[in-house]
Amino acid sequence: MKNYKLSDTYKILYDYIIGDLLSQIFEKDHRYCIRNKEIPFLIGEKFEAYKNNALKYMPGTRLDKHKLASCICGAIIEVKPLAGFNGIEISKNTN
């Protein structure tokens, strides 16, 4: 995990969209917290894996914004970044 370098695309997505949305969730509902502090890296690894897999089947070297959005959504769903604060049980479909 510590050797993984986040891509510039992912950094922008996380800093301006994902991180902001997670912050809004935590502010509005105090039952939720981040599962662990490596979540940005875990999501980033999955995002890159989905992106690289999609690129195998696409012409060119870049994905359009809709495909990137699909990759990031899949990564978030797979990593499941949200947990219940202080062990509170949360719905299985929360993430």
C-alpha cells in the first residue's frame, strides 16, 4: 500500500468529488465514519485496475468522463469506505 502512487486523475477525483462527498455524509449523519485511513489508496488501486481493464477494450489511450465515472463508482462499491461510528451497525447497501 505504501508503495502505491496515486494517478493525477484519481487525485483530482478524490480531492474534489469523493472526499468532499464523504465529508458531507459525515457532517450530516454522525453514524458514519471512514472504515480506515487507507481508504483513498484502496479506492485508488481499484480505480486504476478498473480503468486499465477498460482501456484494454477501448480504442485510444484515454477514457471519456463517463467511463472514468463508472470506474470510480465500481471502486467505491468494491472498497466499501463507510463504516458505522463506534461500531454502530449500518445498512449493507450504505456504500
